[in-house]
Amino acid sequence: MLTVRTVDQIRAARNLRSFRSCAVSTGMSVWRADARRVVQAEARLANSEVRRRWLAGHWDAHRMRARREGAG
């Protein structure tokens, strides 16, 4: 009997190369599916970074307004 105690013991699909792009299950060639996944992951990362910078800028502006209002 197999007992899984924590999430750390479960191998996630993102750790397995070509896990979701198996040609048998999808009918797609592996290299094309992998390339698409890489592009999508890079796009998500870029979007996340832009969102993080936008939010950080808004927080900085908020802090500056709060300082000016508190000092006046």
C-alpha cells in the first residue's frame, strides 16, 4: 500500500518533461507542443512581471500621497 503524506511527495506534471504533450494522447508532435507550452509559460511570466511592476508603482504612489497628507 502506498501512502502519500505531503504534497512534496507528489511529482507535479510541470516537473516531467513533455508530460502533457504525449503524441499518443494528443496526436500532436512532441516538439511542437513543447514549444507552444514554453511560449505560453514565457508570456504568463512576462504578464505577471508587468502586473507586479504596475502594482508596485501604484503602491509607491499611494505611500507618497499618504506621506504628503500626513505631513500637511
